[in-house]
Amino acid sequence: MLTCMTFLAVTLVLGMLTWNGTVTLVTTAGSMLSTYAMFYMRGVLLRVAMIGVAALWMFNALAYDSWWQMAANLLNGGAAAYGAWRSAKAMAASSV
């Protein structure tokens, strides 16, 4: 827990030091969500959180008109959605 809290604190401090308005708020939230998810979530919940992270970072890509980041976020979100679907399918099959 201490390690996760340390990473979250560092992310928050860096967000404050590089503050640039709403874009910083959204990307900092995305970074904090991904950090928490990697430490504490597994399976479908982890993948759904990663879809949320991709959506939050898409805001940054749109704000800066970064086509390559938009493509990367779409690929990342798509992979997370596919992983969530496969995990949910595997969980459903194992509970039958």
C-alpha cells in the first residue's frame, strides 16, 4: 500500500508542478487511475479501468491535436476492451 501511495503522491505533485489547466487535471487523473488499477485491480475491473485511462488521455490528444496519440489511445482502449470481454467470458465459463 505504501508503494502505491508513493506513486500516487509523486503523480499528484508532478501534476501540480506542471499545471496547465483542465488538460493537466484530466491527464493526472488518468495517471492516478492507471497507477491504482495496476496495483490493486485484476481481470475485468483492471481492463475497464484501462479503458477509462485511455479515454482520459484521449482528452489530452484532442486538446493538442495529436493524431498519433489518438491512434495509440484507440489501440490501448480497444485492447483493454477486448481483454475485458475475454476475461468476462472466461469468468462466466469457469462459474458454470
